[in-house]
Amino acid sequence: MPVKLHPSARGAYDYPLLIKNLLSGLPQWRDQWIVSDDRRYTYGTFETRIARLASALSRLGVEPGQTVAVMDWDSHRYLECYFAVPSMGAVLQTVNVRLSPQQIAFTLAQTGAETLIYHQDFAPLVAQIAGSLPALQRRIVMAPATAEGCVDNFEAMVDSGSPDFVFPDFDENAVATTFHTTGTTGDPKAVSFSHRQLVLHTLAVGTALANQPDGQGFRRGDVYMPMTPMFHVHAWGMPYLAVMVGVKQVYPGRYEPKRLLALKRSEGVTFSHCVSTILRMLLDALGEEEGGLAPWTMVIGGGPLPTSLMVQAREKGISTIGGYGMSETGPVIALARVSPDDPPEARCRAGLPAPLVHVRVDVPAGGGEGELLLRAPWLTNDYPGTPAAGEALWEGGWLHTQDIARIAPDGGVSIVDRMKDVIKTGGEWVSATLLEELTLRHPAVEDVAFIGVPHPRWGERPLAVLATKGRIAPPSLEGLQAHLRAYADAGAISRYAVPDEMMVIEALPRTSVGKVDKKNLRILAEHRPEIRKQG
Amino acid sequence: MPVKLHPSARGAYDYPLLIKNLLSGLPQWRDQWIVSDDRRYTYGTFETRIARLASALSRLGVEPGQTVAVMDWDSHRYLECYFAVPSMGAVLQTVNVRLSPQQIAFTLAQTGAETLIYHQDFAPLVAQIAGSLPALQRRIVMAPATAEGCVDNFEAMVDSGSPDFVFPDFDENAVATTFHTTGTTGDPKAVSFSHRQLVLHTLAVGTALANQPDGQGFRRGDVYMPMTPMFHVHAWGMPYLAVMVGVKQVYPGRYEPKRLLALKRSEGVTFSHCVSTILRMLLDALGEEEGGLAPWTMVIGGGPLPTSLMVQAREKGISTIGGYGMSETGPVIALARVSPDDPPEARCRAGLPAPLVHVRVDVPAGGGEGELLLRAPWLTNDYPGTPAAGEALWEGGWLHTQDIARIAPDGGVSIVDRMKDVIKTGGEWVSATLLEELTLRHPAVEDVAFIGVPHPRWGERPLAVLATKGRIAPPSLEGLQAHLRAYADAGAISRYAVPDEMMVIEALPRTSVGKVDKKNLRILAEHRPEIRKQG
């Protein structure tokens, strides 16, 4: 289109959207604290340390365009890598340390990482896989003591760097980060994000969160602690936002519920984010303990927030809010927002899209639900290494989430289910998520998943898989049916959704990020006659 | 630099930062109100009207890259042009209607505007200058009744457009808006802003304002009314932010203090912005009237916020906060932010830089003050038509503000003075702004300006120009000197700053945006012996 382009005088600065520019406010909060690993330092020290880190990596031979992989628990070191590595023009690979050694080796081989920085907890694993990584040139262990065979110790390396390192300008479309989706289906796929995408994610999500009602958002003055690992989609982008806004930050290391609760109290944490599994673990660890945790706002994503869990959390002073996103989307797309008049369920929906996000559902004739399609300036543009998957992701110029959603008249998005998890029975679409949510309201159900199993007449039928955790006797099939039939009578679900089969196991299989692993559940379900025989 | 560029699958959507994308949240607030001119409609209607407006302009022959100039008071029509004109790929020229007819003709001739949309109040002026604008192809009057010789009436035109107009995608570096600086020195110069710049300004300023403490910022839930005209640097960019966040908006037409106060009360306005002159007018109009105006947050820019005015405003329930910016900077660069412990003066400083803003002062040896230099992703890159001025603006790759500033250890910026307004006497730099601020504390001083006048021995000497407004007897020179000497004794100003000459006039000359016109004051000062003779 023949638009008129913005003129530029000789010498005018063409400002690129680079991660280093999120640090522009540092002079305003140099005295603010960053807490991690029994260590605490100020943003002023942080600023010096990222310059030293980049300087040292550069001296070791790390060049722009190369990949620096990190394996660590949530720490100040990880935060330093979040800024130093991309800002020197290299690519930060955040390795999912919960994958199997073979899968970790696969992800490192796929990116061709030249440098690996790892916590000493992973030293045996690294020793085991290093031989299969021909591109790997240098290994740096993060620990007080240097493990054998490593180039250097992280702390010593930081100390050796110059605090005067100047982060260069370059194309804002340079890749800043990469990691692998740990999807509930198929092989891990690499995604990557550019500097521009991460800066825009930070600004838009920052605006959305700061505009939330009190107790539902995140603003300067909050104290931040992640409870989604930093290897998982940039800890939802929050560390970048926390630095831009200048809040106190608390990095809890490896997640242990008691430690998370202790840090919450001792450091005055007011904002966190996690998947509902972690929230459940926290509430379990809390037990009957007295003393409210308020104020503590928590965004729950990575799957639906069950209403029952939201209510339990509220009793302990935790204000939970649903959010929606995925590995491919930076991740934040939408956040729930409620007013006092809204029903409790409103907190649990996927939420209202953040600024600049366009959502679309191509509703099939006669229905209000369909695949959620997205546009935003921070969506991954490709799966490097698997181009066909990238094209499928972007078919028609919209990102395909493979989530079935409904969009309310107020623009709010509710995720009905994963496309792969919808149960198609007798021509009806039955939401496994809704069935799980309703079944959890049964007093004798601790954890449940629904999957569709093949049926000669109805196509599929819902199978209830109950986990007992060995503590409570599960309901009988008849009891479960009676429980769900009441919802069918009330019109909440279709009569076809009431299962005529259930299976009881000790614990539900979960993926490395805590989601129910339905792929493995389906395998279990295929063998259920034998399992029953054994049981 | 050989960075790795972000890959893009075939079909992946390359999301441009266009103004139309600020509308992505509209489904969330379609029922929210926009109030203007005794007319009120919802965002839903707004959405339809901007599609119709763009469609109608397109049918009339307005093409991408062309310039559409607007002359209006603050109205819903102006807001519609803010979105429709740039989003169809054309350039919106916001004409300063307070300039003289000759100057207005100059600005329209310089941009070569093909289309002029104007309020009927300006019909005589347009008739007067149209003959000198050969590029002008069409004129559209905004009024119930069509003025003679006009192509169409704005309302009829909007009605004729299609609500299904689709705003196209194009390069985010396309020019979106243009207007002329009304600087206190030199000729008006054109500046322009791209879509990308305005979107980034909206996001960064939105983040900054939403993160302000309660009563010092702007969030969803506020009610917005501009009191800086929409022709003046996009009304500080706030209409774009207000639409993105979805607040109720109130457009007050031509500014009349009584009407502004009435709208504040009837519509529940909670957030505005203005120059201190307007705030003073409001307080004058309020007089001894009872009844607090709280909550009403007001960002004061376009010059310093005098502490005395801030205190007066606070007595009426208005929470004022200083801000800093200029025509070349979008405009917002910094916002004051205070905690309850801060002294009142903290509210009045230029403030803390917004996200992504880099500020720099090259401090001369031994001093803490110097010209404020800026980088941000929304600074004008050129003065179209005057390339040498553009190069000077960007000398060394930093935008030169021509403001003398001090940067505090916390990153806060205080503007000491305009470079042109600093008085250099006996080797000392004396701030005219500070002298004005201190002089205003004298009970018999209503309005004052200081300028430097040539002196054979000291280079320059400060001249106090007092405006009486015909109401109060001004202090004598001796009285003024005694008043200021007390501050010199306290160390607040240099002894050299105490003036040995003063001049009393009826009212200070002001520019079209309400700033004291020091250029004209200097001319008056040159002729002061004659003025005295007459007086």
C-alpha cells in the first residue's frame, strides 16, 4: 500500500525493541531487592552482574547468534541469563529439566547449543548426555564447587567479566529465546521468540495486569515470586515484567511447598503464578494451619482453574485468577477479571484478551464453540526444524491453538477443552474439562480425568479415571453417575456425558509441567481389561 | 551483527503495530460510554462510526498516503478521526486552531493537505485561506448545517459510509499523524509520528500510568476528560490509551472553565491533563465555591507545575502530578510519582522516565545540570521540510530537548529551565523558572516571568516582568528584592539571581498553547524605556 513512510533525519536513532531496553528504568530502583538461594542483592548489583556475565561469556568465545542453554532451578542466576544472553545477541535456550535425559539430549541437539550452563544438581545428567552433543563447546556449572571437567564455575566466571560491557544494538527480530513445548501430544517441538516479541509481550501484559482490579493484578509495589519454572515459557514472561516495573523479586530455587510458603511469609510475596497442581500442593502443605496468606494474588494457567480449588484458596487468603496462554504464545493471551458481583466461576475462565490480542472462533453452524484462533505481536512464528508443523500452526494466517473455546458477548474467552480432549459421543461434543470440574465436586473424589474411549455405536464414550491417592474410598460407578446425572437434569451437561464406565488408579500420570498426561491415560485405558484383571 | 533472525513459517502472520490494533479490546467495552457535545454513544457505536467514516472518506477519493487535516474542538468527531484517518493509511494533520490565519495556512500548505475537515466555527477562517492552498481538494464541515461551498456535512458523510469497511494492514512505519510545534522560539516546524511510535507510546505510557500509586495515575475504571486540546500532541496520547483500556471518555468541546467543572461533576470525571494555566483558570472559576472535586487526578505538563498551584488544587480535592514531554516526544517521557513521605515539591518535578525511555545529561565538569538528551521508541525522527533542524535535533544519535535538567540518584528528572530561558549572569546560570516559582510565593504577585537582558558587565541580568491583571498593586522593586534575598540567604538561589530591575505590565503575552511567550517578552523588554515613558 502506498502509505507515506515516517521520515528520518541523518543521525536520528532508530530505537530497536531489545530486551536490554526493559532495563531503562533501573536507575529508579537500584536499591530494590532480588532474593534467591539465601542470597540477596540489589538491582544495582544485578545490573553489574549481567554486564560481567555477558563480558565473560564473550571472552569465552560465545558469539552473537550462538545458543546458550541453561538448566537451573528458579534463581537470580537464571534471571541474569534471561537478560545477559539475549542482550549480547545470543539465543537463550531454557531447558526443561523435568524431561528425561534422552529428551533433554534431543532438545540440545536440535538447537545445536554451543554452551551449556547448568546447576550442579544436573552434573550427572550432563556427564551422561554430553557425548551425544557434538556442537557443545563449553560447559559451565553453577555451584559453589566446580564439577570436574567443566570450563569454569559460574560465579568465578561472572567475577572475571568486565562491568563495563556494552550491550550492542541489533535487529529487534533476532531470536532471543528458544525452548521446547512439552505438549500433551506428539514430540517436543522447538519454539522461539524474538526480542521484539518479548518486549511487546512485556508491555501489553504489563498494561493488562496493572489495569486489573486490586487483588487481581500486578503493579509496582508488589513482591513477585514465580511458581511456574523459569524454563517454562519465560516463567510466563513475568521476570521481564518484574524488572521493567522494578518490584522486589524472590526466586525460590527448586519448588518445595514448605519453602514456597516460608518465602511467601518471610519476604512478603504478594504476586505469583502457577498451574493448579502447584496450588493444590501448597494448600495440602498448609493443611489446617491457621493464618491467612493474604495478600497473595495468583494467576493460574496451563489448564483450567477448578472452581473448588479457587474457593479453597480464597479461604486461605489467596486471590486466584484464571489466565490463558500456551508455549507458542509467549505465553499470556488473556486474564480473568471479576467484579464483586460476578459469580465465582468468572474467576476461573480463561479471561479477557490482553491489549493487541485478537481472538477469533469460527463457530460451526448452530454452535457457539470452535477452535480458538489468535493474532498478537508476540506469537511464535514457526517450529524451527519442523516446517510442516509451523505451516499447520499458522494455517490461514491465524495461530491455531487446538483449544475449543467460546467467546462471550463481553469478549471473554472460555476454554471448553483441548481439541484432542473433546469426547465426541453420539454426535455430541462433550467437554472432558467440564466433566472433571463437576466430578471434583463429589466429596469422595480427589483427582479425576475424563478421556474418550472408542465405542462401536456412539463413536466415543467418556471414561472416568479416578485417582484415590490411597486415602479415600472412591465413589461407586452408580454413585458417580447419580452425582453427574443431577447436573444433566439441571442442564449443565448433556445426558450423553454421564459415563457408563470408570477406572480407579493410584495417581493420574502427569507431564513434566504438571498437566494430566492424557496420552498415557489413553494407553492405560487401552489395557484396562488387563489392569482390572490384575486389580 | 550476525544475530539469528526469528524464523517465520509460510502463512505466519507478521503483526504490524498499527493504530487499528489498539481497538482489539473493543468487544470487552462495547457498552462503555463516550460523551461529547451533548451527544453520548457507546464504544459499539464508535466502532461502527469509524468504519463508516473511513469508508466515506475513501469513496470521496481520500487515498493512503494523503493528508487529512482536522480543525475542531475536543469532540467525539476528533476521536473518530484519530482512529479512522491513520487506520485507512492516510495521515491525520491536527491543526492548531489557536494560530493566526496566516500560520494555519502555512501549516496546511507545508503538509499539502488534500482534505480539510473543520468545525463550522472555523468556516470564515477556512474561506479566507482556502485560496492559498492549491493542494486542497475537498472540505468537509462538521456542523448540523452545511456551510456554503463545502463538499459535505460530516454527519451526512459518516452516515453514507459502510460499516463493513475493513482497515488494511500496511507498514507500521507509515506516518499516522502530523502537526506543527508552536515553540516559544522560531517558526512552527512540522513533526510527525508513525503508527509504530504511537502504539508504543500508548503501551509504555499506559504501563507507567497504571503503575502509579492510587490517585496519581490512570487505570481502567477511571473516567477521562482531556483539558489539553486534541490538536496538541494527540492530547498527550491519552485518547489512544483511553480507547485501548476502555474507560468512559468525556470530550468537552471548546474549553470553558464552568463547562469543564460541570462536566467533571455530571459525568464523574476522575482523570484529566492540562497545562498549569488551565488549572489556574479552573481554580479561578471555582472561586470560593464549596465542595471538593475529589477524586480528580490531573497530570500537569507543558511547563513546570508551581508548588503553590499544586497546593491550591489539593485544597479543592485535585491531585496534581507533574509530567514531562514536548511536541517532538509523542509527548510523554516522564511522570512524577510520590509517596506520602515526599515533600510537596516532589509532585512538581518532571518525573520518572516511562518504560523504555533512556535519559541522559552530559554534565559539564563540576556541575549537575545540562541539556536533557533522550532516546525512546516514539520520538519524532525528523522535522519534515527542514532537514537541517532534524539533524540538529538528533545530533550524536540522541534527541536534544533544549531543556536544562538535573537527574537525581533515583533517576528522577527535574527540568531546571529551557536552554533559551536560562539567564547567564556573571558566569552563573540562573534559572528563570525557579525565580518565577519563588516570586509567585509573594502575596502580591499574580503572574510573573523572568528573562535575561543584556548587561555590559555581567553578560546578562535577570529582569522581572510582573503582571498585575489590574487587580492587586504589585510589590515595589525593593519589596521584591527583599522577598528573593531571603531565598538567597537560605541558599535556594544565588545572590546574583536577585534582580535589580523590574517591569509591570497588564498581562503576560502567551503562546497559543498557554505558555509565556518569552520571545515577545524580550521584544517588550528592548523597548522598556519607552514603555516606562508612556506608563
